[in-house]
Amino acid sequence: ERRAELMLSALRSSARKAPALARLGVRNFGHDPAHAAAETDKWKKISYVAIPCVVGYTCFVMATMKHGHHEEVAYQYIGIRNKPLPWTNRGGSKCDLFDYKCAAKEKAAAAAE
């Protein structure tokens, strides 16, 4: 109950000080509120034009872009397996964890044997 009284008295004193703080003024960063409102409206209008332009240009680029496929160089150190991989079967595997094509080939080869 004592805490509630202290909080209530703090709220009352801050409420009394609020009009005095309002008279001190708010930081306007060197401009009056009318200028700030005009700048806000200007940037809203610029955004309404710029955002559709950016979206349209992105769609244009994605639609006309040529997706080039690069050849992977078979470096000799890439496929080194010094110990069995932890996700392989008992027979061992030469496939990486998410290399589904290689795993399917291995599975088909094991089924054929």
C-alpha cells in the first residue's frame, strides 16, 4: 500500500510539472512545425512515386535477366574423404549431406547389386 501511495504522489507531481515542461518547447531541429509537416508530406509523395518505380524496375530486371550457369572446376582437394561421414550407411558414402542426386544414384547402384 505504501508503494502505491508513493507512485501516486510521483504521478501527481509529474502531472503538475508537465505544463511547465511543455512551455520549455519541443526540439524542432531548427524548423517550425509547419515546415516539418511540409517536409513530411514532400517525402510521402516522393515515396509514393519511388516505391512503385523500384518494384517495377526489379520486376523488369528479373524478367529480362539471363541466368548464367557456371561450370564447377573439379579441384582435386574437394572430394577428399579421410574418414566416413557421420550420416552415411554402413557401407560408406561419397555423397554430401544434401546432395540428393548423388544419394539417389548410390541407392540405385546398391539396389542393382
